[in-house]
Amino acid sequence: MRTWRKVGLALASALGLWIAFGGTAFAQDELTTAELAVALDTLWLLVAAFLVFFMQAGFAMLTAGLTRSKNTTNILMKNLMDFVMCSIAFWAIGWGLAYGASAGGFIGTDQFFLGDASEEGSVPVLASWLFQVVFAGTAATIVAGAMTERTKFTAYLAYSFLISLFIYPVVVYWVWSGAGWLNTYSGNTVDSWGFTDFAGSTVVHSVGGWAALMGAIILGPRLGKYGPDGKPRAIRGHNMSLVFLGVFILWLGWFGFNPGSQLAIASQDNANAVALIAVTTNLAAAAGAIGALITSWMKYGKPDMGQTLNGVLAGLVAITAGCAYVTPLSAIIIGLIAGPLVAFGAEWLDALKIDDPVGAVPVHLICGIWGTLAVGLFASIPGNTGTTGLFFGGGTTLLVSQLVGVVVVGLWTAVTAGTVFFLLKVTIGLRVSAAEEEAGLDIGEHGSVAYPDLLPMPEAETIPVPASNVSRASAQ
Amino acid sequence: MRTWRKVGLALASALGLWIAFGGTAFAQDELTTAELAVALDTLWLLVAAFLVFFMQAGFAMLTAGLTRSKNTTNILMKNLMDFVMCSIAFWAIGWGLAYGASAGGFIGTDQFFLGDASEEGSVPVLASWLFQVVFAGTAATIVAGAMTERTKFTAYLAYSFLISLFIYPVVVYWVWSGAGWLNTYSGNTVDSWGFTDFAGSTVVHSVGGWAALMGAIILGPRLGKYGPDGKPRAIRGHNMSLVFLGVFILWLGWFGFNPGSQLAIASQDNANAVALIAVTTNLAAAAGAIGALITSWMKYGKPDMGQTLNGVLAGLVAITAGCAYVTPLSAIIIGLIAGPLVAFGAEWLDALKIDDPVGAVPVHLICGIWGTLAVGLFASIPGNTGTTGLFFGGGTTLLVSQLVGVVVVGLWTAVTAGTVFFLLKVTIGLRVSAAEEEAGLDIGEHGSVAYPDLLPMPEAETIPVPASNVSRASAQ
Amino acid sequence: MRTWRKVGLALASALGLWIAFGGTAFAQDELTTAELAVALDTLWLLVAAFLVFFMQAGFAMLTAGLTRSKNTTNILMKNLMDFVMCSIAFWAIGWGLAYGASAGGFIGTDQFFLGDASEEGSVPVLASWLFQVVFAGTAATIVAGAMTERTKFTAYLAYSFLISLFIYPVVVYWVWSGAGWLNTYSGNTVDSWGFTDFAGSTVVHSVGGWAALMGAIILGPRLGKYGPDGKPRAIRGHNMSLVFLGVFILWLGWFGFNPGSQLAIASQDNANAVALIAVTTNLAAAAGAIGALITSWMKYGKPDMGQTLNGVLAGLVAITAGCAYVTPLSAIIIGLIAGPLVAFGAEWLDALKIDDPVGAVPVHLICGIWGTLAVGLFASIPGNTGTTGLFFGGGTTLLVSQLVGVVVVGLWTAVTAGTVFFLLKVTIGLRVSAAEEEAGLDIGEHGSVAYPDLLPMPEAETIPVPASNVSRASAQ
């Protein structure tokens, strides 16, 4: 909106000419290539952050579509509020815990409230913050899926604030801060531990997945999910168009999630790495779809769209840890294996009577673990991981590192998230009443319905209805 | 699609090497950093423009979702056509009025039909045009929301052409051209008037909001909106999933709208500014949601999703004027206050019997005014505004400037838009018949319905139906 | 996720300073402007690729919305799987055929399985691959629209694999490889043949359109589409909100499709070209909408949204060949003519009893041909095409080149795609049974429905239903 820039550029150009022809030899330009590189990296990081931000809408469409229309407003509202709570929590505390300075290697201790961190000559801290906050929001929102159709809105608000405040940031510090005990590095040398998770199969997806698992267990299954004979019953989602749209928004967002995690693009090496990551990401997604398609076809006799779409997500989650370290062919293999894992993972959960309405645990936890371990098998670019994987001559060193990271992060998350859910259960309560669950959480929690033209609104006359979903604030 | 580039690069590299080792000292590269900066800024401006363009889809989903399914086709069609009309009007006339050269300070007078404006050494004029046309389209489309469910399609076509042709461009000239009477500046020095609106709380959102208000007043409320007792009645929107999707598309688009308004990224200072703007934008959105959530909870006893989503938009509109000048904490405060403003603003309108079906006036006008004034309170980066705000030691100078700008732009828009709507009313008519409004504008204006499988099509047999919404052109 | 970058940058800066003040004159920076240009071009190409990828979701929403809800799952599944199959086919074979080295000028013969192609000093091959694979996916998915509501899922899988494997790549080699017989060039000089298709009106859209036409002919019309009197009957699409969203996602994606096809942005000339392309693209889309709006208004007495939205796509397809070579005014004229072509094209098809449920042939084939020929009329930038068009003093040379290209590519695609469809028809079968078509392909092909809450599920009890569209894998 300013012409300042133009004027500035004109001045800079004039100055540049003056210097070039009359000034000293080494100040020939106002802009150095180092400064341009900072600007280019900033642009890249921000664009990637915008794409990852949009994944919030993808998760919301996916989750809402895979569940019943009587709970749609509630699901959307939870997806909205978990990113909202995350933005505030990660601004105040989370970022400081994750990326603040620390001597101990366990937790960051400064930069709270985004204080005092900008530096010349590097990507602005605020750009890094934006990129990180959308990752934190992803971890938070994964949980919503496994807990849909029965969780109290207030309890979910509290939980989503806490995961972004400390559960997730502590894991980030351990793995990604550069000073954490699971992976300390300086320059390009990784220390001997070397747990390697490029873009977050474990740090983001498994953390979300473990929390989702604990939530689903502590909540218990939805009414009617398991029959008197103990067998699971199909509860159909209400809108497959939303599910499809959600998955494609997520796939799009993953092009920010994985390639953006290179954190830089302004050199030949970085550009090469980013391009490789984009390709491995896409191929793993495609292979995941094929793996799940074949599995569902063989299991049910027909190709199932819900399963195949979850296969896409399975491939994406699985490639996230190793996207920068594996070849395109390895990416296809990793994705192909992730596809069936989602299908069978859902069966394992049902066998344990754990009700995960959208398959968040199979997608994010099981494939998150698979993808993290797969780095120990398929990594073929030693410069980044310190060593190569088992199938590329590196032995089991990396695989063991990966296994330790998976277990440690799993324990941390399961214990802390489990404690949070347990405390919420015994205080404000975690689950709505059976009557509310039956009528739908839209009416009970929000006094509203998502599709008043299309669906009857049960009990709308008997429950006080706020002016939701209508011309704003025109309470009758 | 070309390998030209590769060949060119190879030649350039060869040439570069030759020069580096054999040529003169200062011509060492084909590409100067100044030229790269132009390219980088162009890329940034275009990507931002693409994001802002996508906001058109966001507004359409939001507006359609918040209204009844019998008017969906009509709403979508208006949202489509206002950007279409805007593209043509802003190509022919609007851009020239907004950014053409002028001596008087009131209106631009050249560059019509995009003629004759390209310059070496700066971002291409066509890139700037694209960035500006999507802003013009935003101002135009805001109006659609307040006038839904009762406006004639032809009248809306005429109006949306005129706002992009001259109402909006004149305001842009006054505030953003660099030579306008509300804000003249050269280099980084702002003249004494100094009305400051970084990305358009006033220039875009209030202009849209004032026009929306005039339209809603001149149209009158929808049938049945106010009962015989004068009390407003709830008229429910038909699809909250669309509303949610619309708001998240808008939130995404705002990452182009605000950060893109820096117009440049290719220096450390610009990169820092862009990152700050992205962060303040995101935090204000989150805070707006919290403010609206709490307000709706207190007012209605339950957390309302429609209100909370409008709270997101409220925060985004409010931070738009000051996003480059305030701290993250100030952004949160600005957003927090915007949230309740939307909820109470809707009540004020209802008290005046002004029917704004989607809350366009509270969101874009009231929060646009709030955000513009907030610059006079919270601005803490004096380099850009000439002075700081009241809370940061700058006294009331800036606040007074802001107030004058708000009033002047409000008067201009209310008078011109009001005149346009009045003239349309007394000539071709502004409102559909009561019978058509009752049956839905989809049937009356377009001979179609949006969801034929899901909803009965009233009177479909009695009204001639074109081959809309069907396999193209297969008229029965 | 790494702080490596920071450390690297710090080191680079330190090194830079050391060199600047103590080193040799010409090594003053680690990063050269040539290397930055590579990085900037890579970023641009990847962002464009992401936008084009998202067009897959646009096509899916468009196609699903324009058809009946009983076929929604099947349509979405085909749209998903054609990009999945394309990703694998184009990785293994397609890329090598399209861009591999060859002496003969007819087909590429190396770089299969993405082998052995990376080079220093240029955009990474993998970035180019990603940009090309999303184009291949576009060509593949166009076909889905014309064949909806009656095609066997297995046959479609096979077809979509084959088009990406060889039908499309061969055309790419002929036109875009730089060594193909339809357009050989080196540097900026085009050889005498000079068939010119900047971003794919012919290479992508007509290829998809010809295949769609052959598929629709060989399949035959949907049951009930043509009455006993031979007159076409309207079969309404089920969701105009999805159609609108789809078109806007496509419009957004086209900002990657056309401007991205410049393949570079890192110089003043490239930045100028990219900006021009973005503007001509947008203006042609707007003009296409206006052309179709007026046509539908005159034909049916009311402005039709389905037609107008297809007018947007018509304008976009038509400008694709010439977007870099024409003025903004020419773009408007090209779009304005494309609008009516879609409306009348649909009538021509109906007269021939060719049932194309979503208008894929009028949009992609007819407007693809129009846009390609329009280059021969309106091209006014001789540097890129070797000559100007008929209306800009270049005579008929270019027009003849264009005509030859249109005919040759049309013959190739019609013959190969026709053969594939014919072979599928006589082997595994191309069309579902009449009973399945009546009940909907969602039940028959996938044992599922897209909207179980909203619509009755006919025969759901009598057909074995897999755990689709429900909490994953909970087979009853």
C-alpha cells in the first residue's frame, strides 16, 4: 500500500550506481546476497507456515465429514478453538519452553511472551514463531478427532491449551531445539544420540496420536459403538465431500509442513533438499493411498474411499520423519506400508474397544511410529542423520536411536496427557451426558445445529437456543 | 514449459565466470542484487495477491452458509460476479483513479486501461495491479453479505461495477497513492496529516462496511425478520461447515492481505516487518475469537460458533490498519476488544431494525473503525506512522488524524454508495418481489436451486427453469 | 526444525566478512547471485506446483457438485486415484518420455524412475518433476468429468494410469521438451515450425478434452439423459456450493498453472513476464464469466450460475496457450469469446447425443482449441513465439503452425485414448450395469454413500457394505 518501497528502491539504485562507479570496491550494492538470502528464507518459511495453517481447515473438514451431522458444530468449534488456544499459549509460554535458551538440555527458559529475540542477519524470530505455532496447532488438533462426538467443550478447551503450553513444547525442545538431550547438534554434526525426526512424525504426529489415544481410552467409546456382543458397529460420517476436501487441504498443507521444515531455501543445497522433500512427500502420499486401497479392497471386497483417504494421510505422516533423508523409491515403499497399517490399526483399536471415530490413532500414532523407525531403515543421506539406515549400510545405530526416541516421547506424552485428561475427568468432567450425546452435542453444547434447512432439529423447542448459526445476535 | 531458462542460465553462468576471471571488477554477475530484489518482491506480491484472491471463495462460503439454502445460488452468483465486474472496472478505470498521476491530490488521471506504466528496476506495474484488484474485489464483496436474500441480481451487478469503478479507487488515491490529501509522503517521511491505515481497516473494510450499511438501510429488512412486536427473529443459516471453511479461507487470505501490504520483502527490514505483520495478524484473529466466545457465552449461556467465527474476522479486520505498527501484545488487546464489538454491534443494528444477515457491518465497519482508531492508541513504531499512539507516548496527534480519516472516508462512501443504491432503487429497482423472496431468489433470479437432491424445489414446475445446475445446456 | 541453518548462516556471514576484508576481490560472498536466482526460481516453481496440485481438489468439488449425490463417493474416489496413479506412472515412466534425452525428436528415452538428472547451477530436476506431475494429473482428471455417473472404477483406474504413463508425456515431448518435432528451440530462437502453447491449452487441456470426448462417446450417454424423442433432459447436480468452491480453487490454481509455466522469476524480464501472465489469466477468467453470463441470459431468460462458472473455466483454458504473448485487452477478448463457446459447445454435443455431464469437452477441448488458435491471432510479443499473430502484423504463419499442432495432438490423443477405452470395453468392461447406474455407483462400486444422514441409502441393507465412510475398519 506504500510507494515508500519504490522511492526506497530508486534511492538504493541511485546509491548503488554512485558506489559502483565512484565508491569503494566492496560496498557495491546496498543489498548483499546474505541479506537477500535472509529475505528469501523468510518468504519461504512464511509461505510454508501459511500452508500449514490451512491444515487446520483440513482437519476440521475431515473430522466433521467423518462423523454425524448432529455433532458438526461442536467438532468445528473444537477445531477452531484448539488453534486459538494454541496461538495464545504458544505465544506466552510454549515457544519459550521449546526454543528458549537452557543449560540443562531439558527445557527452554527464556523468550516467553516473544520477548527479546530478534537478530540481524538471520530469519526473523517472529517468522520462526509463526512456522512453529502452526505445528503446535497441528499436534493439538489431531486429538480432537479421536475424542469427537462425546467430549465436553470446556474440558477440550482446557486440554488444548495445556498441550500447546507444555506437553508439545517440551518434546520440541528435546528434539528440535539443537540443545535437547535427544538430539544435540552444532553445525551439521549430530551428537552420538541422534534421534532423527525431520518434520515431526514423532514430535508432532505421535505426540498428537498418543494424546488422542489416552483421550479415547479415558473417555470410553461412544454410545452404541460396541454392541452387547462386543462387536463394533459402523457409525457413518455425514459428508464424504467434506472428508475429501479435508484430505486434499491436508495434502496441500503438507507441502508446507515437510519442505518448509528445511527452514531455508536460499542456496543450491537447500533448494535441492526442498525439492527432494516435496517429491518424497507427494510419492509417499500416493503410495499410501494405493496401499490402503488394496487393503480395503481385499478386506471388504470393494475399494473403500474413507480408508483410501486415510491411506493418503498415513503415507504423509510416515514420510514426515524421513522426507529429507530417503530416495523417491524409499518414499514409495514407506508409504505403501503405511497404507495397510491404518486399516489394520483401526481393527486393533476396535479389538481393544477403543473408539477413535476418525482413525486419528492409526494415522498419526501408528504411522508416526512407523515413519520414525523407517528412517532407521531407509535413510541414505548420511550428512543429515550422522549415519545411514539399516538397508543402506548404516547398521542398527540409527534404528536404535529412533526406537529410543519413539519410546521416550511416547512415555512423556502418554503420562502427561493421561494425567491432564484424568484430572479433567475428576474435576470439571470430560464427557457429556448420555442424553446430550444422543441428541447431539450441537444442541447440548452450543444450542445450535449445523444444517437447519436439511435436518430436523430435535428438541430445538425444548432447549434454549442462542442466536447461533443465524443472523448474528438476533436472539428471539 | 521452456528449457530456454536453463539455456539462459547456462549462458549467464558461463558469461559470469568469464567476467569474474577476465572481465571488469564491477560487472561480475549478470544478475545484480537489485534485480534479484525486484524479482523476490514481485514473487511475494503475487503470492500475496493469490491468497487475497482466494478470500473471494471465503466470503462466498461464509455468506452462503450463514443464509438459507433457497438463496444459495443467488449468493454465490453475486460473489462471483462482483469480482468479475471488479476485474474489468479496475482494469479500465479504477486503477488509474487510484494510482495514476495527479497534481490535485484528489484523484489519479492516467494509466487507464493499464496503459504505459512499466518501469525497469521496480516491481512490475502489472503485479501491483493484481495485488490492488483483489483488494478492490474484497471491498466490493463485503457488501453482498449485508444485502443477501432480497437484492435484485441486476441491481447488484450495477452496484458492484460502480464501487470498483470509482467509490473505492478514490479512497485509495487519498490514502495509499502517496500523493493523496489524507496522507502524502515521500521516502519514509509522512506529512503532517498522516492518516495511517496500513492494509485497509478503513480503506477496504470500512468502505465495504459503509456501503453495506447504506445498502441494508435502503433495502429494508428481509420479510419476517422483525415480528409485529418489532423484535428480531432468528433466521438460521443453512450450513455451518461452509461458514467454518469460509472463515478459515479468509484467515489464510489475510496472511496475504496484511503481510503482503508491506509490498516488499527483499531486505532485512522488510523481512522483519513482514514477519511481525504475520504474527500480529494471527494473534489478533485468535484474540478476536476469544473475545467473541466469552461474550456469546455470557450473553446466551452457551458458546456460539457463528459469533466466535465472526470474532475471528473481527480481530482480523481490526488489526489490519495497525498490523505493522503494534507489538504482538497490543495485537492481542486489539483483537480481544474487537470480539465483543461484533456481538454488540449486531444488537445495535437490530435495535435500529437494520437487517444485516451475515453481520457484515459489525465485522467490517465497526471493527474497521475500531482498528483504525486503535492505531492512534497502540502504535509503537514511530518510523512508519510519523509518531506513536496515545498509549506509547505520542499524545493525541495520531488519534486525531485517524478520527478525521474515519469520518472523511465514511462520509464519502455513505454519500456515494447511498446515491448509487437510491438511484438503482428508483430506476431498475433494488429489491425482488415479496413472492420471489418467499420462494427463494434461486428460483426467481436464476431458475435453479442449489441442492436439488436434498431439498424440495418449490414451484420448480411452475417457473421456467433454464439448464442451470445441470449437465450444461441440456434444456429440456 | 533445525538450527543448523542459523549456524550455517552465521558461519557463512563470518566467512563473508573475512573474505570481504581480507580475501580476494571476487569471492566476496559465499552466495552468488546466480545461486540465489536458482533458489528463487525453485521456490517459485514449487509454490506454483502446490497451487496446481490443489486444482485436483477443485476438479473434484466441481465434478461432484455438478452430478447426483448417489455418485459422489465414486466421483471423488476417481479424482483421488487419477492423481495417485499419475504420481506413480509419471515417476516411473512419464517424466522420462516427456523430458528425457532423445535423438529422434519423438520421445524421451532416459531419466526413468527419476534417475540421474540433477545438475549444479540450475533448478533441481525434482522441482521440475513436481511441477510437471501436477500438470499430468490435470490432464488425467479432466477426463473424469465427462465419464462420470456410469464408468467402472477398475476401468477408470487403468485408463488414468495409461494417460499419465504415455499418452500425455509424448505430447509434452513434442511441444515442451525443447527437442520435440512440433517445437524445437535453443535459447530464445524457435525453429521454423513453432507450434506455440505456453502453458497447455492444447498440451494439457485439449489432451484431457480429446480423451474425455472419446470416453464419453465409447461409454454412451447416462440412462435417461436422452428421451425417447431424442431430446436431452436436465439432470441436476446436487450441490452448487461445491461447484462454486471447485471453480474458485481452480481459478486459484491457475495462478500457479500459467504464471508458473514461465519456470523462472529471478530477473527483471522474468518478473515482468510472470506479472503479465497473472494479469492476462485473471482478466480472461473474468471476461469468460461475462461472455457465458450474457449467453445464458439470452438463451434461457435468466443468468445461469452453472454456465457462468463454466465461463470462468472457459476463459482460463483459452488464455492458457497465449497468456505470456498477449496484451491484457487481447486476454479480455479471448475470454469473452470463450464464454459463449462453452454454452454452444454443450448444445453441439447434445445434438450428437454425446453425454458430458459436467461440460468437460466444451471447457477443455473446445476452449483449448480456441485458445491455441487465438495465439495465432493475438500474439503481440514476437520474442517468444518467433512471430506475431494475424491481428498484429505477423500474417498467417503462426496461425498455421497452431492449426497443425491442434490437429496433430488431437489425432494422437483421440487415437490412443480411443484405443485404450475400446480395449478396456472389450476386456474388463467400461460401464457399470444399468441396475448399478440406477442405484448409484456409490453403492455399487464402493458399498457406501456420501451423505448417509441426509439421504436415504437405497438398498443399503441388501448390498454388503464395507466400513466405508464410518469410523475406520469397524466392519459390522
